[in-house]
Amino acid sequence: MANYQGNNGQVKIKSGADTLTAVADVRSWSVTVTREVVENTAMGDDFRKYLKGTGSFTGSMDIVYNDSETAVVATSMNPDTDAAVTVEFYGDAADGTKFVGTVIVNSFAVTASYDGLMTASVSFTGTGAPTVAGWVY
């Protein structure tokens, strides 16, 4: 079983008919997939019972703010973008292991401090089912 180092990760993003483009200067990313449960316990049951409900996913990434970012990425990360955005999160860009989904950008927050780099945090909410390629749970 392979282990992955975060420094080999990558994020690619596109909006509409744009070309899938790597986001420059990604510091970190995360994706969370969740599934609701629906209770179906009835009178006489000694323990609660549940059925599988609807799934969803959310994600975020932190980047070093780079004003030379490509127009494709800058447009895709704008929360005012009307089109859903395709995003690919790579655990290791070299081996193709990735998480792919269509998302809506919730927020884009820029932070600056006197003793550090200017950074931006982007958060997403998935729309539809994600695709996972090459990952073992």
C-alpha cells in the first residue's frame, strides 16, 4: 500500500467550457463526503434502526494568493460565477489518484499579515455525486 505526501498534491479547476487548469500555489486541500441517515425504528424494536439517506460533499483549499493566476482559475473561484465548477483534487499528481466533482464556490477569503504571505481560502459545496479514482478507503 502506498503512502502519500501532501507536497505531491494538486488541484485543477474549470468553469463551464474552460480548460481544466492547475491552481498555482496550493498549500492544502480537503474534501469531506457525508451520508445522511433516516431512522426507521418501529414500536417493539429494542434498538434504533436506520436506512441510508442522501449523500453530499464539501471541500476547501488554501492557496498562496497569486495575482498572476490564470483567468480560468480566477473566474472559477469567484463565488459570483453562475456556472457550476469542475474541480479535481489529486493526492499525488504523478499517479492520477484523484477526487472529482462539480461544485459551487461558497466563499473566497483573502488573508494578509505583516509577517507572512498573503493567502486565500476557498470553500466548495458539491452538486451531484463525486467520482473517486484510484483511492482505497
